[in-house]
Amino acid sequence: MKTSTRYDIIKKFKATTNDKIILALEEKGFCVGLLKDGTTVKKEARNIKEFLEVTKETTVNWIDYIVEDLKKDTIDAATSMGFSQGLVNNLLKNKRSGYEDFDTEMGMLIPAIIVEGFNVKLDPLLILIKKDLVLTLHSTEAKRFFRIRRYAETFIRKIKINAPSKDKVTTILIRILDENNGRNFDHLREIEENADKMSGKLADPKTPRELIGTEIHQMKHALITYLSGLWAVVDVINALRYGDAELLSDDHRLLGRLSGLASEVNNHIGLAEHMSEVLASGLEVLQSIYNNQLQVLNNKMALLVAYLTILGTAVLVPNTLATVLGNNVYGLGPKDAWWFTPLMILSTILSTIGAYLWVRSRDLLPHKVD
């Protein structure tokens, strides 16, 4: 039997397993470049320094490298490929997004959104650019570009050989931003699916109120975090559009594609904000349900108090009569039972009716709530 090659194993697992298994088979680093004759070269390696030889032979390159710890390992990886430590440090100071232009090199920090249930995380994605190189650095958790790696040679081959270096680098950058946006947008669908499951719980009157309230809060927090990630992406794209970077193209066609990316992100921001409004409406409905349930409970308690008042009055009057007439002063005996018993019955009935009419006249009985 012929032994399967490593590439065949990866291809098979890509169709049947999740990203975690793919990650175990893929290399940490990936490089694709365009040679002067129009052909492409691709290389995978564990050490980023192994790509230096490839960059010397090509006109433009894209390197995607995974670091275990973004703050500790990024500087070593970036400086190995010729980027300055100051550029990386300035970008890593930002919390969600950043943009730095040093003329001969530039970089940006954008969030890679990761969603697991109601847990939304903004994982930093670092993009560094030189004259003939685009370097993306991200953590293992992001797993941004395993899909685009398969087609990297195809889109690199479409770049014109005689195009200016600025156009080549900008074309690769736009493709990377588009892929990252696409992965971010996929998670909005996941949030919507979780919201649909939550609405099913909301429609069930047996669902504990404490559970619903907690999940609605988690849902709201997830949307806010997701929106903050999209807003950070828009900030970086706008900086690219209007920053007049020396390393990026001035071609109106490519700049128009950047504008298209910004419009696409803004559209998804609108969708996420609409979901937030729908969720806010759900909170109002839930509050109305709680208020109605509380009103029903209050009415039941008021009804119970009213009935206890009536029963207490009904018992109190004949008990008082019996206590008073049973005193030795009156000297009642068995011979008085013929009129004493009807008196007790009649006083009970009259006191009950009187107490009921008094409670009703004071409007103490609760009204029916539909």
C-alpha cells in the first residue's frame, strides 16, 4: 500500500476535522512569493528565519507566522525579517487597534474576532509591511489564514510582474484584510444563532428568570465586544485610506477596494447594532413579563388578606357573643340552647356578609388581570 504524503493527510483532515487538528499538521510559518518570471514559490517552516532566502529571490512576498505569545515572540519574529523593534513596540501599546507609518516600513494592529458561545474575544493580528514584504503575526488561537494559505499561490500569481511594488504590496494587504473581515463576519452568524436559542428559552414560561437575565446580559456583552472589534477594524482601514502611506499604492482602483472593505464593515456594524436594538426590546418585554408576574402575585396576596379579614370577622363576632353570654352573670344553661345556637349561626352569617360588603365597598378586593 502506498504511504499517504503529508499533503494528502492535511487535505483529508481539512474536510473532516476542525481547526485544532489542522493546526497540529500545519507549520507555524508560511511564505509565498512572486518570482521575476511570473512563477510563484511557496514554503512552510517552523522557524521564520528560514524564509529569508525566499525573500531574496522574489519581488513580493507574504509571510504568515504564528507566535505562541504575541507580546514576547512578536519582536523576535519581526526583527528577524528586518522590521524595527520600535515599530512593533508602538503597535503593541495599543489595546484594540493601531496604525504606524515610518515611511520605509509600516504596520497595523487589528482585532481577529473569536466567538465561542457568548464569549467574544478580540485576538490581536499584527500586519507589518516593507517595500516587498507583507508579514502577518498572530497567535495560535486566531487561526486566521489557514484557508487562504491553500489559495495563496493563485492570488499571488494574478499580480502583474511589471506592477509597481506599492501596487503589489497593497494588493496582498487588501486580500489579507478581506479574509480577516470575512472570518470576523462569520461570527455574527454564530451570535445570531445563540440569540435564537435564547429567544426560545424566553418564550418558555418555565425557564427560570435568573437564567434568562444572566444569558441576556452575556448576549449584550458579546454584542458590545463584537461591535468594538468591528469599529477598531474600520479605524485602521480609514487610516489606510487617508494616511497617504509611502509604501501603499495611489491607484484609485485599489483605493476603491479599500473603501469597499470599509463599507462592508460598516454594514455589519449596522447589522450588529440592529441586533442590539432587538435585544434591548427583548429586555423590555422580559421586564414587562416580570412586572406582570409580580402584579399577579400582589393581587393574590391582596385577595388572600381580604378573605382572611372576612373570615376573621366572621369568627370574631360569634366568639365575642359566646364569651360574653357564657359569663356566670347571665346564668345560661342547657335549657337556653334552643335560642343560643341559632344566635351563634345567625351572628356568624351576618358578620360574614357585613365584612364582605365592607371590604368590597372599600375596593380592597383585587381586580382581575388579563
